[in-house]
Amino acid sequence: MKDNYIFPAVFDYEADGISIEFPDLPGCLPCGDTVDEAVKNAKEALQLHLYGMEQDNEEIPTPTPINNITVEPNQAIILIDVFMPTFREKQKTKYIKKTLSIPAWLNAEAEHYGVNFSAVLQDALKQILNVR
């Protein structure tokens, strides 16, 4: 099991969006409306696909060199790089208890409105760290 993987993806540009194929990973077929969304979706799909292969003890293939991949005029090869340790950790459902301090007035106001402190902290951390 490796920490980093880099696989070539073939981006197929059409009027209705971008479809993506990983030549070495049949069934891993994300898509997107924009290049940014397509790259993001390709990264997520690659992580999920590789994680599934790891969990099933399947052999992960060696990526095909990009000079061995033929593309059409409306296609481009983009290398998708994923870091698996963080993704693997996210798949675990274990939660860790944290102790924190906030001003009493803020606590009272939040409790008055029924704020879920755990959800707020998780959402804030994800936003600050730019993770899902």
C-alpha cells in the first residue's frame, strides 16, 4: 500500500461537460461541468476507487506512461495525484473527544438557539483546512 499515487486520466471535452476515464482503472468514470470541477471529481473518484481496491486486497496496477496513451482531438491527458493517508483516515468513523473553552455568554446564546457544538466545530475546521 502506497501513500501517493499518480494516474493518468483522459479528459473528454464535449459541449455538455467533461467525462473522465482512467485507462488503468476500469469503472472509475467521474465527470464535471468545468475543468476545476472535473479535476476535483477525478481526484475524489481516484481516491475512492483505490481505497476500494485496497480494502478488497486487489492489486493496484502500475500507471500507464502518458506517452503510451492515444487521445482524440477533444481529449487531454491529465495526471491526477492523490495522497491516501488522509483519505484513509477520513473513512474511519472513530470520533475523538476534545475539550475547549468559550465565553459563558457565547455558550448561553448558542444553547438558547440549540447549536450543535460538535457540528459547528467540524464545519469550521473543514472550511479552514479546505477539506470535505
